[in-house]
Amino acid sequence: MTMPAATRPLRVGMIGIGTVGAGTFRVLARNQATIAGRAGRGIEVVVVAARNLARAAGVVGTGVALTNDPMQVATHPEVDVVVEAAGGTGPAREWLLAAMAAGKHVVTANKALLAVHGNELFAAARAHGVALAYEGAVAVSIPIIKALREGLTANRIEWVAGIINGTTNFILTKMRDEGLGFAEALAQAQALGYAEADPAFDIEGVDAAHKVTLLAANAFGMPVRFADAQVEGITALQGLDVACAEQLGYRIKLLGVARKRDNGGVELRVQPALVPATHLLAHVNGSMNGILVKGDAAGVTMYYGAGAGSEQTASAVIADLVDVARLDGTNAAQRVPHLGFHAHAVDDTIAVLPRAAVHTRHYLRVPVHAAQDIEAVGAWLAAQQVPVAQVALATDKALPPGSGPQVLVLTDAVAQATVDLAVHALAAHKAVAGPVTSLRVEMLDS
Amino acid sequence: MTMPAATRPLRVGMIGIGTVGAGTFRVLARNQATIAGRAGRGIEVVVVAARNLARAAGVVGTGVALTNDPMQVATHPEVDVVVEAAGGTGPAREWLLAAMAAGKHVVTANKALLAVHGNELFAAARAHGVALAYEGAVAVSIPIIKALREGLTANRIEWVAGIINGTTNFILTKMRDEGLGFAEALAQAQALGYAEADPAFDIEGVDAAHKVTLLAANAFGMPVRFADAQVEGITALQGLDVACAEQLGYRIKLLGVARKRDNGGVELRVQPALVPATHLLAHVNGSMNGILVKGDAAGVTMYYGAGAGSEQTASAVIADLVDVARLDGTNAAQRVPHLGFHAHAVDDTIAVLPRAAVHTRHYLRVPVHAAQDIEAVGAWLAAQQVPVAQVALATDKALPPGSGPQVLVLTDAVAQATVDLAVHALAAHKAVAGPVTSLRVEMLDS
């Protein structure tokens, strides 16, 4: 049953030599001996596709073939594994399909590509018996895909909840620490390079939704269902709610959440949510990422690290390459399956629950005409079947100058449908002086 | 190069069916279909060795052979892999050696065994071409061994620092939160089941030293050098220092630290140390564990979870079994090497640095006769080449009733030899009214 070890180097073709590609090339070169010692064989970049060949040559030097044509890399006869580091979802899909059809393993950190085309790509990888590795697609420095599908493989995963977008976490940290509004904090993030000139992808929650889609697929062995995820960003978040949450003992974080419910459905959602200030996740600040995983045997574990960066992503891409270097030549049953399960590639019956069925605690902020309206609001909500757990008035410390009184409500767990109905109806209540804000309070201990 | 997938179940022999063994059996049974789906084949316990056969039968039911003789399990002809869940270092060593000599893979969560006999056991595993897996030996619920040797395999690991003993972290959390002394906090931990009746192993730092020894071996590819570790527990820690550290913006945690120095030597040590209150590690409280890893590409990542418990340990043991189930039948070069490196099994040249050479920041508490002695103490330390960064008087809030004035000093990084000399000499200084306390301030960002 024993095969001779593959001792020739693993030959890598890279598509793209920008931030991720150059970082990967640099770390492979710098830690060459160490990585070969761990992989049991060398890992050599033999060909690179780039738009700007002169710039690419500046990165990779001589001894590496260069081409303008990514398809040449994808189908190159001397390449064992293709690293897609170009980004985008259109051509990248075609390159990976071509590479896998040519029998090559592929490695990518392209979360958008996998969130959108993952079902097709994973099916192609299975059909061709090759690995499609993607550790760098989620929270780059943190080996969370490996933790989920290998480290916690004994567990029925109950939920995953994480801060998986550094830009928005930087903005939320600034809003809390310095009392800034969203627009000011975003401007600072842009000035410091933590946010793109066009930040929509991050601040609207799309990037986090790509990542939580992949986490859910791994945690539950379900298809990639990005189109069904409920996605809410932080553009509408007010500094007032950051301060009111603080008064109640909470911090607001943009969370990606995937939760398997007892009925078999999965909540798949991104939204700003309240996290208890005493919880470790509340202390994941600045541009850092932190991901909680609840398993039935391990309990809650957390994984923390940088969610972006050239060499941070390289760390993940190279970990995938080392896995490929070891397991190239084994059959697919001896490799870790793409979404965790050999027995069924994915369980097509697992669906995403609609917004109305999401079940969490809630925070409500209700502007009222006078402080004594607090009693009427509490009583009215209870009458609407909203399970009120706590009612308080916002203190002067939480309120900006000139603000009218605000009733703050924390609920027990309740269906989103009930909350949406109550929030809508509350607008007509005579005590209410303005739009009601509702945010989820994530339940991270059970 | 492709072999047929092994489709018959992996047959497990277990030695010991106490807390760890029973938890493993229970989780394997409960999540049987899921685990088989992930492993690509079933995992079946076929024989169990136990002292009390009636009790063992109560756990495993019928259909599993029982024996009083662990050696029968170790050499059982129908067993593919032996799980050692009995503990202890004497007979367990012999069982594992016998199992490996018989060509069986072995899985253990026995940190003491590996810290003491690891070099011999890993060599035997290599000689016989079998896996010796030990994810459960460190911070059970957290897949930290997998993170270090696979997830971060691209990285030159610079240091590892962690809270890796739940008992002492529970005690330290009580001391800080409730202002208790060590003895009171220990008594509470014992009453609540977080500390053994004989807690020496935990509170003297030995358990943490076993674990950090294994982390160092993995991080640096060095031999297991438990005998060379510097081990200091928390039995001498005073509530006064917990309060004074708090005043300066720090919390005291029992840390296991392994740090590779530029000279190639490794600091390997366990001690109570100051951690900035703003650092995520300072918020790892109660009986939980948290481990920081600094890699040259990934930067700092952190891993958090329960460090003890029946099913928490089972989570790790079963992850190892699934790895074995997949890779049984491959050759050793296709499996992850025991201490991370194929190229050299271990690098024998890597030695542990002596205490005198350890280089950290320090906290000193100097009892003085009068508050104005602060200037003399600061000046005297600077004259002794101690790089003083901050000097303060303990406030009334930090001091217990009746305490004399205390000068608090934080230093920049300095060799332990310099600090030891200064602390010793300071006792003779006329301003000094009692024994000087020194604690390390761990440098966790660089």
C-alpha cells in the first residue's frame, strides 16, 4: 500500500502577480528551505501570467517564464498546480475550469469567485479528482478553513459567527473609541488606507457575505448559497446607537453569522449586531478579524488574526500549496474533501432561512416625546408579543446635544417577523417621535 | 500513482475509558454518520482496555471487546490505531512503543508522556512509519497543533505565548475580579471543581510547561526539551501585585512562552507575566485557554477555547483519528511530519537558553520607607543598567490597608541576569523596606 514519495519539486503556475501573487512569491522565496523541509519537497514557481510583464519581471526575476495569457498558465504542461491570484469572477472562473480540466490542482484566495461560482467549481474539482484549495478566501492569516474542516471534524457545527471584514471593523472601532459618525470614520479609514476609494463592497457587507457563505458551506456541508444570504452593511449605522449599545454593556460589530437551526435550515446573514462588552469578540478591534465556532463537542472556540495583507494572504496560499505538495498523487478519498464531506459532496437539501424566520435577541431604540413614555412603549411591545427583557432610557452621556429622549429595549430571542411587524406598527404610536431603530443582539454562548 | 480508497472502517483500540476515553467513545457514537462522511470511512472502536471491566461495559455496551491488559490492545491484530487515554508516563510509554512496533498508528492526549518521552516516541513513530498524533495534548478544544504545523506552515514562527492551563487562569481571574489572595482563589477553584485536590501540577506550572514544550517543538522543529524549561507557578503571586499591575494597565496571566531568538536559541518558560489590559489575551478569562502565535508572514494570530473537558478532548482525539483514517495507507512523506519537518526530523542544535539570557520587559514592586524614596529607587536602578521606562507609586486603591508605600517600576527589554542582580542588590538599599518583587512583562506585539 506504500507509494514512493514524490521528491521532485511541486511546480506552480501563478495567474496574477499583484498584492497576493507577489506576497506569495516573496514568502516562498524567503522561507524556501523551511517550506521544503515541511512539505517534503520543493515548491517552485515556474510560470507567471501578468498584465504588465516588465513589472512582473521586477517581482520574480529571471528563471520564471512570463506570459500575458492566463490560459497558458492554466494549461501549461509543466505545471502541477495553478495559483489564481488575479481576482474577479468572470475570467478567473474560466481559468480554474481549464486548469482543473487539464488535471491540475488549483489554489485561490478569491472569495467572490467561490461565493458566486463555487458550486460549479467544486463539482469540477471532484469530477477531475483534483484539489481546489481556498484557505486564503476567508480571514487570510487565520487557518479557519483547516480548523473547521479538519480540526473540528468530530463536531456537529452549530454556528459560526465572525468579524470577517477588516475595513468595517476599523470603522466601527473608530466610531466607538472616538465617538465619530459613520461618514467621519469612513473618511479616516480611507485616509489611512484601511478602506478603498470605492468602499461599497466592504461597507455594504458584500465581502463579509462572500466569506460567511464559504464558512457556512464548510460548517454544514451545504452548497454555496451566496444569493440567499441576507446582507446588511454599516452605512445606516448611527453613532447614537453605538453609544446607546455601550450604555447597555454592548459593542456593535459587523458579524457574518451562519447558524444551523433545529429544523435543518440555516441562517446565513451579515449585519451590524450587538456583542456583550465582556465577550472576547467585542475586543477584536481595528482591522483585525475574529471568528467564533460552536461545535457540539469542542464548545466555543475562537480564531483571531489579520484579515488582509499581502504576506498574510501568502501564508494561507502557501499552506494550501504544502497540502497539495504532500497529497499530490494520492486519491481524492485521501485528501480533505472541499466542503468537509466525502460521503455527500454537498447536502442539497440544506436551505437558507428567510429573514422573517431568523431568531435572535434584539435591540430597539425608540425616540419618544417624553421620558415617561418609556412605560407605554414597554407595555405596547409586550402586547405585540415582543419578549421584552430590559427597558431603559438613554442617558445624557449616550445622547448627542439636542437629542430628545430615547427608549432603549433589549428583547429575548424572537422571530424577525415579529420584530419587523412591531417596529413598523410602533411608528404610528402617539408616544413615538421618530423612526425606530432595530439591531440584532447576537447570541454567542449557546 | 492512485490507490483504491480504503473503505472498510478504521479499527480503533482504546487504552483507558475514563474521562477522555469515555468522551471519545460518546462523541464517536453520537456523530458517527457525520464523522464517517468526513473521514470517507467509518471509525469503529473494536477493543478497550480498562481496569474496571464492569464500569467499562457500562460505557461501551456490548459489541466492543474488553480486556484488563493494555498490551493486548497495543498489539491486537485487528486494531489499526491505538488511542492511549490512560495517562501517566511509565506504562503508557511502553504501550505506545509496543503499538508502534506492531505497525499501528497511535493517538494520545497525554502531554506529560510526550513532554518527557517525546523524543524517543517520535523517533519510534518515524522508524516504524506510523503516525503519532497528539492534537489533544495542548489546549484540547483548540486545533493548535494543526494550526502550527499545517495552517502556518509557510511561516518562520518567531514566538508562541499562551494561557494553556485553565486551573491557574481561573484562579488568576478570581484574584483580579474579586480581589482575592491566591489561597482563597485556589480554595474556590477546588470547591467548584476547577482545581484538583492536589493542585501542585497546575499551580506550579508543570502542566503548562509540558504543553509549551510541545508547542516549541512544533513551532521550531526542535527536540522536546521539557527538562530545560524554566518553570515558575503562581503559588508565590500576591494579590497586591495583581492590583498594582492593574493600576499600571496590565493583567497578570500564567503564560507559557517559546521564543526563538536571533542567536538561534529558544526561550522556553512558564511564569506569571503582565499582559496589557488592552491586549486580547488579557480578556481570556476563567478556565479558558488562549494561544498567540507570531509568524513572519501571517503576523500574530490567536486561538481560543476550553483547555480541558471530556468531549473537548474527544474533539481533538477524533480529529487525529480522522486524519489517520484518511492517510492510513499513504507513506510517511504524504503525512504531516510529527514536529512539522520532513527534511530533518528535529534540529538537535536548537537549545533552550538559560534563565539569565531571557530578554523581556519587567515589572518591579519595591516596598520603601517613604513615598519620596521613589526618586532614589529610580535613579539607583538606572545606575545598575536597568532600563527604566516608567516609575510610579502604588495608589491607595491598589494597596491593602496598613501597607507601606510601594514603588512600581516598568522596564524596557533587558536580560534577566541584569534584573536578578539589581533585585538582589536592591535589598540592601537604605530606602527599601522589604523584599522586592519582579515579574516579567511579556512582549506580545513584536
